[in-house]
Amino acid sequence: MLPHIETIPQRHMASGDVLSFQVYKFIGARPGKKVYIQSNLHGAEIVGNAVIHQLLEFLLSVNDTEIAGQIWLVPVCNSMSTNQRSHYFASGRYSISEAKDWNRIFWDYEKFTNNIMEFAQSQIHLNLEVVRKNYLDAIQQKFTGLLENINSYSSVPYTEKFRYKLQSLSIDADYLIDLHSHTTQGLNYVYYFREREESAKYFLLPLGVLLDEYDGNAFDEAFIKPWLALEKCFKELGRETKFDVEAWTLELGTGMQMNPDSVDKGVMGIKNYLVRKGVLQTSDTVVKGELSQGTSSHEMSFSTRSQAKKYYAPTGGMIQSKVELGSSVKAGDKLYQILQFNKEGKLPTVIDVFAEQDGLIYDSSTNHAVNEGEFVLGLISVTSNQ
């Protein structure tokens, strides 16, 4: 099937050029859920674009009767960050003019209302689908109100216009997938939210990290946080409720690289997720065989973001003998050495750095020359294996 393609202007530049992005909308023949998938919110994190490209090619071969609902794909969603360079290196993690992380700018409904408990009380006896519609209407009404400032003479900073365009596309989705990779070197894993652990397994990645600490400013957080808040209010009122609303961030490998393994894992995981959630009902035996094989041999470890610890250089120097990415370490194991130079007429010294906890090396710096206080590696404690 062919997608509906919409080109959306993103920013009018001083040169007269207009930066844009495109949305590829695959509309199924039957009603169902809306899935929103985007990539490249951070400039160096490009692997998601290859994932979306392969999903596009796959969906072109799918009949519209095999999709229940809609699948929206948005590659290269942030032209400003993608085009940002320092010498030969992509950066684009921050909006330079506003000094803001591109993934810490998003609008969170919960921060702009104080009546979620009141809303829950008014909806306590209603059907869940009716509650979902009513709550989404309330969110969208508040969100649309942002246009008054955006369209005013005084206007708003660019990040607020940018976030509005992305969130206006995704705010009514049922399932949201934001494709990232590490700015440095990293493993493949998925961030998930409470009560969504079973669905996290559908992505067939080796590690799931629960976002037990968040403030709502990231893209996935801003999307799901209001729904988690409403679930909590219902629980306090004695009604156990779980909305079929899910948000995911897939961390796929290393920045500035199209790592084939990360691409393959991302594509396979998203296909499996779409099948397991009933959005993709493909008759393709090859796809079913691939998914069956991947699921049968899959093992997944779980952790929480609060159990992750970053290690920063205690002094400046050159990193050597660093433990490899993906290694399991015990407290007291040597993580790396710093070859420290001086200007005091003395010989260089070697400083050993040891692990403070058991865990898995999930993030590692690319640059082995560090100034004091710069990031070296990340270690996360794995709490279970299923």
C-alpha cells in the first residue's frame, strides 16, 4: 500500500530557506489504534532513520487490509539538530540559541491543570473508552490554547513552535515510539513506564529500563504522563484502571552511526510490537517466521533508571584499559585507567577507577581524552532476567 505523505514546514531561516519534515501515513482498511513513530530528535542519533526507512519499505508491500488503524512515520523529525555540526562531528543535542536539550522541551498537560482528580471523580462509573475520549478532549483543548501565544505578535521561542508541531501529530496516538541512540556508544534497549513491562518485551531487545524517575519534559514522558496520572487518581478512588496508551523510547546503539545490528533489532522489534498489539495483521509467512524465531529465543533483563550510575573522570588525562561496552562487572572491579600528565616536572601517573556497584556497562564515551569531570561510562544494575 502507498502512504499518504504530508510535508510540514518546520522553520523559516534568515536566508529565506524553509526547513521541513515529512509524515508518512499508512491508513489501514479497518479501524484500530494509531501508532506514531519518529526518529532523529537529537542530531547525532541517526540510526532511527534507517529503521523507519526499512519499515517504510516493508509497509509498501503490505495490503491495507492487513493494518487495523494507522501507522505514522516521521524520519528526521528535527532538521535543526540533524544539520548541526562541530568540525566533522554531528552534535545537535541542544538548541544552541536557547541552551535547551531538544528532548527536554515538551508540553506536559499535567503541569497545566490541577483538576485531574476532579475529572476522575466525574468519570468514575463511565466506560473506559468514554473516559479516554473525554480525557483526550480535555488534553487537546488545553493544548490547542497554546496557539494563541504562538500566533500572537510577540510569538514564542522556536522550541515552543517546534514542540507544538510534533505533539500536534502525536497527541491523539495510542502508541508512541521515539527512536534514539546514544550520543556516544551504547547498547540496544527500551525505556518503558510503569505497568507496561509485558509490552516492553514485544520489542525483543535485551534490556528494558523502567522510567521510575521523570519530570514530563521528554517527548515520551509528556505523552504518557497525563494518562499515568489519571490511572493513579482512579486507583486512589478504588478503581483499578489501565489505559491502552503506551510510550516508548528505543535506544539503538551508537551516535553518528548506522549500526546494522541496531537497525535490524529496531525493525524486528517494532514489527513484532505492531503484530502483538493487533495493528499489523500480516499474512506474510516470512515476517511471521522471523518474529516467531526472534520471540522463541528472546531473553530480556530489566532495570530502572534510578539504578543507573554515570562515571565522570576524577581528573584529566587519557583513558586506557576501559572495560568493554556490554560487560558485566562486580563492585570493586577495575573500570578503566586514566593516564594523567602534569606540568610539575614529574613523570605521568596512572590512576585506576573501580566500580561502586554490580552492573552492566550500557553507555561508554567515544573520546578517550577527558578533562576532569567529563563523562566516561555508564553502569546500570540489572534487577531481573526473564
